[in-house]
Amino acid sequence: MEEQKRIAKCDKCGEVTPVTYKTDEIHDNIEHVYAECQECGAKITVFYTNAEIRGLLMQQEALTKDIDKKQSQYKVKKRNENAKKLRKLMAELMAKEAVAN
């Protein structure tokens, strides 16, 4: 199965660019995950993470691999709960960092 290439539209120049994730640690164990516009070099924010979010992302990856091998109602429920928590935490951190920057 061929992996889909991700693209993003640059907020600065409006060009569409392939996404290659890059990470900068900005402060207090907070990481800024972004793509860099190939046209103008601007950083396109994908999300921010902290230790809790990175831990949940690792759990999600492990649960997804397990679910792909064998469906388990518990694991599906756990993955969905983690996804909901991740969305909430990431939105909160994105809002906090947007105000700080």
C-alpha cells in the first residue's frame, strides 16, 4: 500500500508544499512540530506537544498496531478515548502557545 504524501498550504505565501515534519524544542519540554514551506521558508505549524501528549501519541501508535493485527473492543475503546484526550490537550496547548508567541 502506497503512503499518501501530505501537503499543507503556507499561511505566508499561499503556496502548497509537501509536508516534512520538523521539530524545535521551544521551552519547558514543549516541542513545536511544523513543516517548512519550500517556496518562502516559513514555518507551518502542525501542532505543539509536551511530555503528556508525546506519551499519548506513543500509546496511540501501539494501540493502532495491535488493532490492525486483531480487533479488540477494549483496544478500540482505549484508542478512541486517547484520541479524544489528545485532541483536547493539543488544542489547549496550541491556544496557549499562540498567545505566548
